[in-house]
Amino acid sequence: MHDGQRTRQRRWFDFVAFRRDVRAALVDATAALIVTLVVFVWLHWRIETGSSMTLQVMPMLADADTYWMYWMCEAFGWSGLLWAWITVMLGLIRSSRRLGWLPVSVARIEKWHRTTSLTTIALMFAHAFWLFAEFVRANEDQRGWGGRTWSAFVDTFVPGAYASGTGRVAILIGLLAFYLAIPLGLAFYARRSIGVRTWRVLHASILVVYVLSVWHTLLYGTNVWYDGWFRTTVWLLQLPVAALLLARLLAPARRPGRRGLDLLGRAVGRACAAASIVMVLAVAASGRDGGRTPGVDGAGLSATRTMVWIGLGVFIAAVVVCAYRAHRLTPTRQARAEGEEDDTSPS
């Protein structure tokens, strides 16, 4: 292989930086595992004491020892949502104008953002893996080892394959969040090849992944059938995300474009961020978020798989159009190569 070919391969994906961030994320991942184990013990205790309202949805889960893999799946789901919240907050802080009161440097926030992003993807995979393991265990009396493993794999990892209960939509939404998080999150390490402008578009769109993760957890997760403080607290945690997004749009770190589409995009983004703040406050005050309500028979699903697939298609089309436009506006290759080494802030 020629030296030029090896150089191009190295530049397509920055494996050196990726391995460095993976090593740096080990401490972060260790903390995430500790949090996951604490959540697992808490969930297990709630089942043992009969205080978990999940038992009203699926009373067969009352045997916590038999279904321990399901509760491990739930624990990784909660820690994954927490880490997703942390990395989104860090990303929004990083991409906003410098805040003088911050006790740490921008470079440190950027590093934390990258490592927590990698940890979040790993937690999402672990969440899905333990559900897969539970499906394998639960089907052990129905078919041979190969058959139940394949069936569990399809139900867990193939979008739209799971066909019963709220999982028809919940698992689909969760899988779409997981599969979108991988390319959109790792695009940072390919920014030299795809161009910084294009990378910014891809990285900004990862906010949709976070929205899908919250939707998957709060509205369709079987383990969130809580009333009172718990569900309200989780919703209130979305308030700083919406507020930071609004601040980010009002005061971006980089000078925004002044073309018609840029102005329209910022106006729409600001309106959506402001509406999100109002919605979170309204949900927290009323306690009504469209999720499960104890003692009330649930109505039909508020969203169908068809609606989710249509939404995914619209999202992908919008990202492709924006990425293509960003690519067309990218400066010459030489200018891009000179400017993108130190530019890691999405606009």
C-alpha cells in the first residue's frame, strides 16, 4: 500500500484520538457502572418490597431474582439516560459563548463531552444487551438454543420487529436512538474528512437522539409508572437542557450565518426551545405527560410505528439537505485543512 493511501485511511477516521478518548473514558465508565449497580439494587429492593408500581403493569416480574436480567436492563437504561443528559448539557455549554463563571476551561469541558458521549453509547448498548439476554432466558422452553437466540436478537436489535404491548413503539424508538447515536456521535473523529461544516450539522442533529431517549424512557418505559416526585423530577431535569439550548441559539459561540435559511433555522430553533421550556413547566405542574397513570386503564398508544418511521424519514431528509448545503458552503480543501484542526465547536 502506498504512503498516500495509508495517509488517506488514517485521515478518514482519527483512530488515534478515538483510542485516546476511549482510554480517558474508562474513569467515566467506571462511575457509570457504579451508578448502574446502585440503581439495580434500588430497583431490586422495590420489587422485593412490593413498592414498585411496575408490578401493576407486569405482575409476573414480582420474582426479582428470576428476572434480574430485566432489572439490569432497566438499570443500564436509567444510567444511560443520566449520562445522555450530562453529555448533552456539556455539549450545549461547550458550544455556547464562554461563560466567565465556569471554573473549568473550554478544553476540559470538550474532553468531558467526548468521554461522556462514548460512555453513553456503551450504556445504551448494555441496556439493549441485557434485554436481549432476558429474552433468551424467557424463551428457553419454547425452542432450541439457536432459535431462541435468533428470536431474541430480532426482537431486541431489529427496529420494528418487537410486536407486543408498548414495546411496539418503545423498543423501536430506543433502537432508533441507539443506531443514530453511533454515527452522529462518532462523526467527530471523521470531521477532517467530511468537513467541519458538515460535521457541525451532524453533531447538532444528535439532540434528536436525546429527545428519542427521553421519549423512550418517560412515555413508554414500563419502569416509569410512577406518580409524584420521581416523574416530576425527571421532567424538571429537561428544563436546563431546553434553557441551555435557547441560550445557545441566542448567543452561539461562532458568528451565525446571515442567509435566509440560516435566519429561518435559528428562528425555528428558538421557538422550539422556548416551547420546550413552557411544556416542561406545564408537565411538571400538572403531572400529565402522556405516560402511564396508576389505577387508570391506558388508552391506545399516542404514536404508532408508522408515525415513528415517517418522522425518521423526515429527520434523515432534513439532515441530508442541511449536510449537503453545509458541504456546498465549505471553503476550499486547503482552507478547510488549515482551519479545522482546532475547530471542534458545533455552531
